[in-house]
Amino acid sequence: MAVPLQHATATPGSLLSQAAQRLQPSATGSISQRARELKAEGRDIIALSAGEPDFDTPAHVLEAAAEAMAKGHTRYTTVGGIPELREAIRKKFQRENGLEFGLDQIVVSTGGKQVIANAMLATIDPGDEVIIPAPYWVSYPELVTFCGGRPVILPSDAAANFVVTPRQLESAITEKTKWLILNSPCNPSGAVYAESDLAALAEILRRNEHVHVLADDIYEHLIYSNVPFRTLASVAPDLSERILTMNGVSKAYAMTGWRIGYAGGPRHLIKAMEKIQGQTTSCPNSVAQWAALAALEGPQDLLADRRRSFMKRRDQVVDALNAAPGISCRKPDGAFYVYPSCAGTFGKTTRAGVAIKDDETFCRALLDETGVAVVHGSAFGIPGHFRVSYAASVEQLSEACRRIHEFCAALRATDGR
Ligand SMILES: Cc1ncc(COP(=O)(O)O)c(C=O)c1O
């Protein structure tokens, strides 16, 4: 007689891997999601929490994608990306960064995020250390921990424009250090490493031959000062065998949803990353690769127009935030974020009676009481601050700043004064 199968009730603990249990959801994603939910409930929300340009993908890129579909470019492609796109990336690295790569030193992935994930999966063994300057993009430490590595957080100082010093780097390196992650312009601080900053870090790296560098250049085209963008591999070409230079079309060309990122680096590393990609996602999206090709090879003057527009908004937001009681905001040189301090509001009470203890209570009360969504600084490793994305319309930004000002001006000392 057939005996019915007994299914043991699986507890989440027995199903989920330790790696999955270690992984935390993205704080920026959660806040943007909360803002969307509140909006759906009918609340008047201004979300300045997401990291994406509010511009549209350029028309010629859309046309290239439509043409790719019409031509039937809808099948699996070579794992590391179509040769045409890799050639365009090779030329981009040469033209804009002075870097020379062979096509077998370039990989295209599903967003810059997959490039970074593949690099970590390809290199991290349990206990390996990855030095991450703070404030940092939220995914770096999570990906390192997911791979069994140990993020070593290197806090940078607002007074030093959030740029880490060679001495700080040297003191963080141990024999277990595998990577340093350098992100310039930085999400969330907007800090830009000048050539002299990179040269000074390169000196330390020369003395530590086991340390590799992941240069995350995704905000390359969003710099507002006269300091030109430089990437480590061009400042220190002698270290190029230890540098993975990562970039993508998401931020520069307003193509976040197309999910195309890429990197150039040492052959053995690129090969290992491709192997992982081949067994996980096979290849990047075929149509999006043709779209990215059009972005890289097409007219580039739109970058300067958009940069000017972002710069105006940055200036508008910095001035308005500095006028709000308890807020202090430096003017960052790049990306589309500001990272002001809200420490001057701690110990005060909001109009609705909420005591502000830290950046998290500040951001939560701000969202609840004014509908403005920003991200608490502790999510990026430097508490006491918050991140504002100014990739929003001038009207939205001025209304958001007005609400922040009103919120701060209404704060009272907790004893009622
Ligand atoms: C610093 C940084 N690096 C990488 C990425 C990943 O970009 P994407 O995966 O859209 O190419 C982001 C996106 O927010 C970022 O802010």
C-alpha cells in the first residue's frame, strides 16, 4: 500500500543559507519603497531617497534598442557581452580615461552591481578583508559579508571632505586585506578624489602588493568642480594588474532600468568573473547591450547639459539646507547627493512630540511629519548625517527644502523651550 509522503515543515532557519541570513535589505531601497507606499495611501510625498537621475534615457538610445529588437537581437549573447559593445567600452576607457585594455580584459554585466558582486564572488574566501571607506554605498559591505568576507570600515572625515588619507589606509591594511573599494565621485558624500589624493594612496598600495583595488567610477560624468575626473589605474598604471575599473551607463545616461555595467581589469580576474556570470545570469540583456552601445558611441554633449542642470540643483539644495536650523551641509564636488549633518537637531522635539535622538529618528520624523523621504546616514556608515538625492525637479527640491526648513524651525528643546 502506498504510504503518503510526510513533508517535514521546513523552518526558515533550516532552509536559508547562512549567507542569505547574513544579507540585509538595502536601506535606500526600503525607504524608497516606504515612500511609494505612503504615496499610494494618498500622502503628499517627495522622495529624495533614490539614487537615479530623473532624466529620460536619451532618444537615440531608445531608437537603438527598438532597432535591435527589430533586427532580432533577442537571443543569448556571448557571456561577457557582445564584441561590438566591448569594443565601444575599450574605446571609452582609452578616450576618457587613458586606459588600454584588450577585449578579453573587459566584461559587461547586468548593472555595475553585478560587476561588483561577481568580483567579490570570484575573489573572497572566508575571513578575507575588504577596506571600505565610509560613508559608503550600502551594497559594498553587504556583498562582502555575503561572500564570507569581512568589511573593514574606514571612516572619513567631513572636515577632510570625506576623502580617506594614506595614513588611514595604511593603518587598515592587514595580511588578510584583499581589496580596497574606492568610489569617486562618492555615493553618498559626493566626494571626489583628486589626482594627488589617488597618487598618495597609490604609494601605500605599492608597499602592499597583496591589496587589490575596485575603482567604482559610476558617477564619473557628474563632477561640478574644475578638478578633472581621474581613476586610479590612470594615475598609477604600474598597479593596473591589481585594479578593477568599474563603470556603467545607469547614472551618466539615465539608464538605471536597462541594467548594463562593465569593468576593465586583469585577464585572470575578468575570466573568473565571466565564469560566474555564465553560470548565474548567462549574459547581460541582449537589447540593453545594443542600447548601451548607442549611449557610449552616440553624442556626448547631453552629459554636459545634464551636469549643468545637476550643479544648479546642488547649489540650490546646499543653500536651502544650510539655512535650516540644526542642519549643516558642505558642498560636494560630484554625484547627485548631498550628505548634511543633522546633529544640531539632536535632543530636540518635533511639533508632533517626537524626540530626535539620532539621524534615524530625524529621518523617520521628517518623513512622517512632512512627507519628505531622505536616507539616514547610519545606513552609509557615518551616523549624524542624512543623504538627500537632488535628482529631482527644481520645484520638488524647493518644496522639499521648504518643508525641511519648517520642520527644523519648529523643533523645540526637549524640556519645552
Ligand atoms: C556607488 C554605486 N556603485 C554602483 C552602483 C550600481 O549601479 P548599477 O547597478 O545601476 O549599474 C550604484 C547604484 O546606485 C552606486 O551608487
